Amino acid sequence: MTYFLITFVLMLIVIAIMAIGVIFGRRAIKGSCGGGMSKAECVCVEKCDKRKKMEAEAHITQR
């Protein structure tokens, strides 16, 4: 029972630390081509199908 309580408390501490990170607005984790506002941030050699579709849709809506 002691091991369970120690493990439970440690998990609560880890969850609390993660919550503090969210509260202080830490930037979200992004993939190598995802989420960047400029194309210079993309380090992919060839873009994935999802990224190509997203850019095509953005190009159509800008017109």
C-alpha cells in the first residue's frame, strides 16, 4: 500500500507540473512542418499530403 501511495502522489505532482505549464501558456508542440506561420520554418524535403491540401485550400480562400 505504501508503494501505491508514493506512486499516486508522484503522479499527482507530475500532473500538477504539466498543468502549471499549460497555465503559463507554454507553446504547443509542433511537427517539423506543422503549425508554422512562415514557410521558412518547414524543414521537410517534401510536404505531406495533408499539408499540400491545407496550403491549396488557403490559396483558394485568399483569392
